[in-house]
Amino acid sequence: MFDSLSDRLGGVFDRLRGRGALTEADVRGAMREVRIALLEADVALPVARDFVEKVTEQAVGQNVLRSVTPGQQVVKIVNDALVEMLGADESELNLGVTPPAVVMMVGLQGSGKTTTTAKIAKRLSGGAGGRDRKKVLMASLDVNRPNAQEQLAVLGEQTEVATLPIVAGQQPVDIARRAIQAAKLQGYDVLMLDTAGRLHVDQALMDEMKAVADIAKPQEILLVVDSLTGQDAVNVATSFSEQVPLTGVVLTRMDGDARGGAALSMRAVTGKPIKFAGTGEKLDALEGFHPSRIAGRILGMGDVVSLVERAAETIQQEDAERMARRMEKGQFDLNDLRSQLQQMRKMGGVGALAGMIPGMKKAQAAVDQAGGDKVLLRMDAIITSMTPKERAKPELMNAKRKIRVAKGSGTTVQDVNKLMKMHQEMATAMKRIKKMGGLKGMMAMLGKGGMGGLGNAMGGPDMGDAMNRMGGLPGLPGTGTKMPPGFQNFMNVKKK
């Protein structure tokens, strides 16, 4: 979502870093470009003005201009200011101490409120891949939109979260009372109330929302905002906050092509923290909103912590242990390669992973230009077209077999050759890191020979060279840097 803003800011800072010594005029000129970039990204005018004034005041100080790397100092100041604008610290749900905790979802029609309700419930319940272990009940108070209550019931089945039985003709306030009573009697930890979507000019629906809030006394009232609404999202947040005491914001469609102004403006205008970000249509596509990580992505600094968390969520313990045992023996066949490609797809694909790694913005563009994650599907098709014996012993792949596999997978012999070359590079890297063992070895392989080989297969030598730079992940062999908190524990998988 922040690609356009990231590219604009990246250009500004590249010019600053290339100058060496900076004058006050250089800094002020760069800040004017930053202000334009923020306004083009749909950031609210007062927010953009305050941001630039604050950054300029700090950046023109003598400690910055006379430092050894003034350009880098300016980037750090901008990064800190972005983090502060987005809310400084991540904000968790406040579920109180006496169950059931009531979480009330409000927002405009079509903002993704019902789906977001199910996503949060899944995250809280730990069901179907969720993180926490709360007993959650969902209740739909939307009697205006056809089949809205039935939609939440279906989502409840998919997420393995209980939903309040539907009583035809019952009104929102009465449904809220029944939901609270059921949650208390049946020992639920959390009650999620999905209210009807409304226009912020519809006072009758606003009064209904306030009546529900008065009865339910929710610990959290979350405003669900579609990131694609841009500047108007700020007006929506202001209107809702005047009617009910909002405690937080959830931004949906953060994976879309919106310019990012809603996210950057929301906290500054409303004073309410952004608690979650929807990153896709799937029911597990919901992330906690981490201001420092978002700022890092905008400024091209990557987001290694999110990358590790995503890996921890998608990589199965049994698979990791099996791979660790094979690494100890220096083994890596086409079945292993296929497994790695599938893991990359589960983690969001090569483009998404590249965007989380420091310095990989250009490689991400190369991935998109080369066909994006369709290339992963093509590689999987090639491996699938091989016999089990060929997958286990890649050295059997002669010219005749390659022609057969190319026809069977709908690709060319050249594509098969690229895949085989990539496997050879990764197998060679596997032998080099044989003594490392565990996931640390796998990450080193992905950072060096593996990702470089994948880059060569997808886009040629230039892309392969760019993706080879993934070896600079913090804490990986040869970088001389420390791992972020929790990274080391994740990498050292305990073997049975």
C-alpha cells in the first residue's frame, strides 16, 4: 500500500545520502519534497504540515549537519517521526479482568466489518491457526443488510468460533442483551458484537449504535476503516468518535493499492491507536499494527521481525525438524525444493518476503516484473511433472526427460533448465552449510545460494544478484550483526 510513498521518499533520501556534507538549504529542500510526497499519499494537510515542521526543526540542528553521516541522520529522524505519527507503540486489545469482555465493531457499510470481526475472533480463540486461547462468542446485530447474520454464522463455522443463534425479527438492542446473557451463562471470555454498517450522516443508525454501547458497556469499540477510502477515512473516524467512545481503529485492505494516507493520518487526527491491519481476504490475513515496522517498510528498511513471525506461523515443527535432519547430511533433492517453494507461497510469496528484508525494494520490483508468484506455480508444475524417482535423484534428468517434463508442465526446456540450475545452486549451498544445522542453515541457504538461484531462475543474473543480497539478514552468518529479540530461539529448532 505504501509503495508510491516509499519510492518518493527513497528518491529524496538517496540524494541526501549521496551528498556527504549537508547544508540547511539541502535539508529544507528535501523536506519540501517530503511534504509533497505525504500530500500525494493522501495524508491530511495538518498532519503533513506538523510532521515536516517537526522533522525540519530537528534535521537542521548542528549535531546533524556536522555529523559524519548527515544523510543517514536525517533518515533516522524521519523514521522516528513516522513511528510517532503512527502511534509509537503497538496497542493490544484491552479485554479487562472480568469476563466476558465485550468488543464492539462499528464502521461504514462495505468497510469489511463482518469479516474483520471473524478475523479478530479467530485470532483470539486460537482456532484454525489463531494465536490466543480465549473462548469467543460472535453475535451479529445487523438486521438491515440481507443475510448479514447468516454471513457471520458461516464465518463462525470456518473459524471454529461460536455464533449466537439467529432469532428472526429481533432488534439490535435485544440481540445485544441476549448475547451478553448467553456469554455470561456459557462462560465465554470474549463477546464480539458486529453492528450494522451505516453512513456517518445517518443519525438514526448512530443513535441505535449508541444505545447498544450503553447496554453492552464494551471494553473495546473498534472502528473498521477501509484504507482505500483515503482522506475521507479521517472524516469518518472523526464522525464516529463524536458519537461513541472509540478505543481503536482497524484498517482493512492494507494489501491494496491505496496511497497510505489513511493509516498515516488516523492516529494523529483521532488520537486512537490503530490496533489491527487487514492484509488480505483470507481469515488469517490480519496483523497487529506495529508502527515501527510500518515505518521501516515505508523507508525501505524492511521488517525482519514480521518476516520471522510469519515464518513461525507457517512452518510446521515436523517439517522444520525433517529439514534439519536432511541438512545435517547435506541432502537436498527436488522434493525439498518443492517444499521450500510451497512455504514461500504460504508466507506471501517472493515479492512479499522481499519487501520485508532490508535493502530488497529493487529486488521486489524485479520479482513483480518477472511475473511475481506465478513463477513459483510454474516451478511447482515442473517438479510435479517429474516422476518420484526423478525428484529424488535430479541427476537423472537428461535431455529426453527434460523435453517430456516441459511438455507435461506446459513450460519450455529452458524453464526446466533454469529450475535445475537453481536446484544445483541450492544443493551446493546446502553442502556448504552442512555443519550449521537447523533453520539457521536453511535461512543462510535462502539468503545466499538459494535466493540468488531463485532470482536467476525467475529473472536472470541481474535479479539473481539482487536477491543474493538477502544474505544480509540481521544475525545470519557473515553479517556480524545481532539477531532481533526472539529470532535466535526461533532459528534453533529442537530436534526430537
